Amino acid sequence: MAALTPMESEYVTLESSDGFQFIVHREAAMLSGTIRNMLSSAGQFTESTEGVIHFRDIKAVILEKVCKYWYYKARHLNSVSEIPHFDIEPEYALETLMAADFLD
């Protein structure tokens, strides 16, 4: 059985500025326009061939919150019922907003 290439893998690895790695479903990560462009532009970004995305300006605590939000969004994407509140701690709000703006 042949190993999957990073482009075929169900998962993508995100690495924070402080060296923590988050392995998330590719489908969840692709909710980000920036990541979608990185992973689907064949040959234009090394991330698309390696399956690893390094974020030099996003700390682990913020990247973790972003990853949780992608799963939250995926879960409630086509929901017709009331969507529960997604909590962001006030001390991380500004950095999370900046990361969300970058990640689109």
C-alpha cells in the first residue's frame, strides 16, 4: 500500500511560532481562505507539497483557539437551530482577531 502524499492526506499540520504542532483535518483547515490557497495551489507554496504550515507570528494559545473555531464552524455550518456562543477569553481577543484577519 503506497503512502499518501501531503496533498492527499486527510490531515494538515499547523506549527505555531513557539513550536507547537496542531494536526487538524484538512477539511476544517480549508475553512480558512489563506490556508485553502496555500494547500490548493499546486507547486506555488511549499505548504501544498509538505502538508505543514508554519506560522511565525501566531502563538500556540491563539492557533489552538483558531483550530477550535474551525471545528465549531464546520459543525454548525448548515445548522438551522440556534448556534451556541463561541467563547474567546478577553486577554486573547486582540491576537485572535489579528490571526483571524490574516487567515481569512
